[in-house]
Amino acid sequence: MSAASAFESCAKNANDVSAKNKYLKLYAGCLEEGDDFKRAAEVYRQGNWVSDSSRLYRKLGMFDEIYDIIIKSDASLVSTITESIRDVTRLHFISKKAYR
């Protein structure tokens, strides 16, 4: 988690967008390694790594967040989310009779 904190600081202080994104990805990866899946998913989403973010939200059972990513993200990003995650999200809402 100390590495995550260091990468977060680097991302905040980076002037170059490319460098900032690299630090964010490392930050999220460290959070995930430290089992802080919710924060990792949020950081992945912030960096537009929607596949990684959705995978962690799926692990946490946070289907509203996955739905939000699918609806609000660019289609090319959404296509990176595995079909199984999209299917499980659909089934979640169908089972709850929460059609949108």
C-alpha cells in the first residue's frame, strides 16, 4: 500500500498526461494487489481502463457501477469489457426486475 501511495503522489504531480496515466495504472495495480478492490476499480475507471474497472466491480458485486460504465463510456472502451461481465450484469438486473 505504500507503493500505491507513492504512485498516487506521482500521478498527482505529473505534468505529462502520458506519465500521469502510467502512474495511475501502477497506483491502481498496487491497490488491487493490496486487496483494496473498490479504490482500485475507481482509479482504473478514472484512467479509462474500463475492462479492469468492470472486472473488479464484478468481483465486488457492484453492478450499478458496471451499468454506468457501459452507458456512459465510449463504445470503443465498452467493447473491451468481456461479454461474460456484460452478461452477468444483465442477469443481475433481470433477476432484480430492475430493467433500464
